[in-house]
Amino acid sequence: MIYFLLLILIFLLILTMKQDKMIFTSKQVEIKHTPLKQKNEDILVFINKLKDLHKKNNCKLPFTYHLTICGLETRNGEAVYNYNLYNITGEYQGKYFKHKNIDLKFRAYNSFDESIKDFEDLIHNKYKSVITYLKENKIEQAIKETILLGFAGHKDYERYLSYLIGVKKYV
């Protein structure tokens, strides 16, 4: 009986240590501007770079969906920080950064590849109804659903849908 209680005590101690370790592994990193496109470059530069990333990472979500979310969230790739192509809040592998005057944590990545893969995982795991629309090739409804479910807080998402229609000729 004593051995059994000792095992439980050791288990609880290990569990507590892991939880403490998880709390302390969170790390704010320095904010770093990592644009996909420079301000003076044509919109096609952004579209082509994102398309290359989409292909390289064997993305399952449609390119137009990536393009729309990334385009609005980062001003067409100009306002990307710490490789966060979609301005996803929270932490990624314990790392985050903060913008000046914004009291939110944003996920910090080491590469665009990490960002695009994390976005895919997030949508597949958390936004099942979006996936349903995407499987039916209803991109605009998928974006509206993404907004309704709270992924995006940008006031111009509805207006941005017309941008999506305008860039379809490039996709």
C-alpha cells in the first residue's frame, strides 16, 4: 500500500513539474518585420510568392482561401512580422511577439513554412464548418464562416471578398 501511495505521489510530482515547465517555456521574442512583399512591389509578387509557398508545403486548403486571409491580415504581405502570414494570435511552440500598443500575443515562427502549416492545422482542427464549405468549393462562404467563428476581426473582410473575385484571374 505504501508503494502504491509513493507511486501516486511521484506521478503527481512529475505532472506538476511538467505543468510548471510548460508555463515557463513561454517566451516573448523580439518583433521582426519579415514581409512577403515590399511596399513598392506589384501585387503579383505577393500572389506568386504565396502560391509558391502553398505548393511547396503541399497545402490542402485552396490557394484562394490562403490568399484572401493572408492578403487582408498582412496588407498583401507587406505587414508580416515574425513570419506570421495570417496574424494568428497566441503562441507557437511557446514563442510569441507583441505589437506596440496592442495587448495581444501573436504567434512567432521561424519561417513562412511553419506559419502556413500552422494555419492549415488550425483551420482543419478548429474550424470544421469552414472545411465543409471549402470541400464544396464555396470559398466566399468559407471566408464568411471564418469571420463568424471569430478567426478574423478585421472590419473590411466583407469588402475584401470583392478583392478575391478580382484576383481570381491570377490564380
